[in-house]
Amino acid sequence: MGEVTDYIESLDGAGRDAVAHVIGRVRELVPEAEEGKSYGMPAMRYRGSPLVSAMQTAKHVGVYPFSPAVVEALAPELAGYRVTKGSVGFRPEAPVPDAVVDRLILLRRDEIDRTKG
């Protein structure tokens, strides 16, 4: 197993489903991403850099692309969600649409590709 799989297995209910769904999108869109840790969080990593983490908190599910620029680029599409400089939060019963999650993942992947040359 890996850090992300183990983390998902430790969850239950709608939060688990929401986290697993985000990670499933990462695995589909960036199949070469690997499980690991970044900033103490279970995260999918790509080319040695943190790609995306998704974690359940007491009040929401947080998606962390490890990039304020990615969050900022998607700000218009994230109206109505809890947005901080480095994360997007949502309630499992009101998830961020897949198209937006996919853009978040792909923007972060592309950002990593640019920095890795």
C-alpha cells in the first residue's frame, strides 16, 4: 500500500468517498503520479514534487494542490467553496465539479513540468 491508500482506508462515510474520488481523478489524469507525503500530508507526487493532497477535516474535505497560483487561476470557478491561498474546501454532499478538480490537477501537473524542464 501507500500513504494515500492507507489514509483513505482510515476514513469512513461521505468524507472517505469524496477523498477517494479526488485521488481517483489524480490517478486517471496523471497515471505516473505516486503515493507519498508532502508537508506531513498523504499526497500524490509527480516527478518528485507534491501534486495534490485531499484530506477530510472536521467540517469539510480539503484539496491541496501545493500551489497558490493554481488556486488563484481557478478562483472564478470556485465561488461558493471555501478557498484559501493553498486549498479548496467543500462539503462531501456539495463537491467541486469534476471538470474543476480535473483542471486543478492538470494545472498543477503542468506547473511541475515547467519547473522540471
